[in-house]
Amino acid sequence: MAPKNLLFKTLIAGCFAFGSAGLATADEAESTENERPSRKEIRQRILDKFDEDGDGRLTGDERRKARDRVEDIRDKREDQRDRAEDKRDRREDVLDRKEDIRDRREDIRDAREDVRDEAHDGGRRDKIEDRRDAREDRRDAAEDRRDLAEDRRDRKEDIRDRREDKRDRAEDRRDRKKNKRSRRSQGGGIGA
């Protein structure tokens, strides 16, 4: 009796930690947007959703289904966080490119201004300023190359991390299926 109770409490704690794990109906979610449901409410929702035989308790199969549902929801939320992070990275890349374009436009304006100024004073002061601008442009170009290289490294690292996370999740799913099969072959496992 104690292992079942402990397992059920663990399941309830998992659901509680993830905001009732998406088991609430749309009406309940709208009415209690900022309120967390109590443990009794979570327990009742779990029973309502997964208690197939209607005995008021979760059997081994019902408990496994509930646990699998919670894990699926957890995986989906993790995928959503990954996609949001990727979107933020892409936005940052776009902003960096826009800044580079602005810098290039400014360089073009400076070059045009230099041509106009050269026509007025013979270009002595402009040559000094041009040298300074050229040094600054070289520094900016080197910084842009470093930024691009860093962005590439970050993207590659993100891709590696996502692939590794995906492999880990797939491995977890395989392990759960393997455990499920082994429990079935052993006669139903806990609560049989």
C-alpha cells in the first residue's frame, strides 16, 4: 500500500509543479488564470481523466498513462522554450545585420562628404580625417568579422545542444517504452 501511495503523491507533485499538467478544461483555466489548484483539485482531475474503471483509484496501467502524459507535456514545454530561444537568437542576428547596414550607409555618406569637402579646400584636412576614418573603418570591419564568427559559433553550439537534447529526449522515451514492456512482461508491475 505504501509504494502506491508514494507513487501517487509523486505523480500529484509532478502535476502540481507543472500547473496541473494541462489537465484542466478551458473554462477552468480561464476562471483561475493566476490561481494554482490545490492538491485535492489536482488529485480529482487526475482521477477524472485517468481512472478508467471508475473505482476512485489509479491502477498500474492508469498510473503509467498519467505519468506518460505528464512527461509528454514536459517535453512539449521544453520544445517551446527551445523554439522561443531560437527566435530570440534570430531576432538578435537581424538587429546585428541592420546595425551593419547602418554603419555601411554612414561610411558612404562620409565618403560623399569627403568628396564635397575636397573640392573646397584642396583636401588637406580631409586627407587626415580620411586616414582616421579608414582606421576606424578597419577596426569596425574587424569587429564585425569577430561578431560574425562568434554568431556562427553560437549558432553551431545551439544546434549541437538542440540535437543533444533531442537525442536525450528520444533516449528517455525509448527507456520509458522499454521499462513499460519489461513491466508488462513481468506481470503488470506495481498494483497488478
